[in-house]
Amino acid sequence: MPKGSRKRIILLVICLIIIVPIILYIVAPRPIVKRLIGLQRKAAKLTVKSVVVGDHTIVYSEGGTGGREMGRWGDGVMGRRINREMG
């Protein structure tokens, strides 16, 4: 096999690895996003539940391990710095 054709094959494979996911995301984003959210829920041990209130359906996740709250000031590097400055 000549060197030039080997380089072409490697370049083609690299391009396919980059281009195919982009095309899939453009053509069918909903199934991809639903699958990713499902994987995150499974990793967090959450179950999807829903409640009907009047003519509205409210869907929510329930379960988990009861870890730290994610929305408070102490999360992340920026939060730690702000907490130190504020006292």
C-alpha cells in the first residue's frame, strides 16, 4: 500500500469521526438529546414522573442520592472565592 493512500484513509477516518456526529446532530437532534438526558438521569439514579394539574402535565425527576445542592453559592471555584470575600 503506497504511503499516500494510507494518509488518505487516515484523513478520511478522522473526517468521518468529526463530521458524522455533526450531521446526526443537525438531522436528528431530539433523539440524541433525549438519549444524553436519559444517560444523565440513569447516572444520577433519577426516575421521571409526571403530575396532571387541570389540563397541564408537569414532568419532573425524582430520586437521586441526596447529595449537595447544586444551586447555592458554595459550588465551584468562583463560589468559594466569593464566599471567602463575603466572610
